[in-house]
Amino acid sequence: MHQVRLLPHNITFPADGQETVLQAALNAGVAFPNRCQVGACAMCLCRKRSGEIRYQLEPMLTENEQAEGWIFACQAMARSDLVLQLD
């Protein structure tokens, strides 16, 4: 089980690594922005400040966006504790 910290609200919730970060947030009662839950609308786009994630299917992000830490929470699964930034 991993811990996800969501900035700037400093909310923490658990993620088991088998569910997406978005699903873990919603299961914990966190109001995480989302709409489509399949990576098409970009509502759940956030920046990973620390930690490791994995995807089952690679998201539609450029190499530059990925290098800047952008992730789709609806597609990303935690591989470690995470710190995420909502803008």
C-alpha cells in the first residue's frame, strides 16, 4: 500500500498499486477533478513531484510533458509513495 499526497491541499490517501490514482482518490472520498476516466478529457492531469508510477497503456503525453512530470491520474498506478500537484 502506498500513500499519495495531493498538493496544494495536502490531502493524503492510500493507493494499492492495482487501481488508478484517480480511483484510489475517489474511493477515499477525495474530490479529484475528472470527467471521462480514460485519459481523453485531461481533467485529471496533474504533476508528479515525487514517486514512481506505471501505466497499463501509455498516455497521450509528449516526451517533454512526461519529463516535466505530467501524468494522467485516471491511467497512472502508484509504484511507490507519490506527491502530486493539482494546478
